[in-house]
Amino acid sequence: MVNRMRATRAHRDNRRSHHALDAIRLTTDTTTGSLHQRHRADMATGMYRGRKIVVVKETRPTVVEKGAKV
């Protein structure tokens, strides 16, 4: 029978060296200056590559002060 080589810690860790996650790369929009992920629509404006592709709804304030009318 063949004696199998042992999978040592070094071999295991060398294999796992490629498993790390990269940081998210952000791009600044040239017109508004907002940050968004590359190759994805800017959800603040709904624009992608100079074209409006998403209709963005206005957001309501999440905190309502006491006594304020909604």
C-alpha cells in the first residue's frame, strides 16, 4: 500500500491563503459626488453610465420629533 503524505498545517494554510475577502471598492459619482460600488447603479440618483435606469423614491425621515405632524 502507498503511504499517504500528511496534510500539515503549512499545507492547509497555504491552500487557505486565497480565501481572504477583498475590501469593497467604491467609486465617486462625478455629478453628485456620492459613493457607489463599481459597475452598479448609484442608488442615490438611479444613474448608471450617464443614464437614469432606476426610479428613486424619496425617503421619509426615520425619526419623527414629538408633536410634529406627519
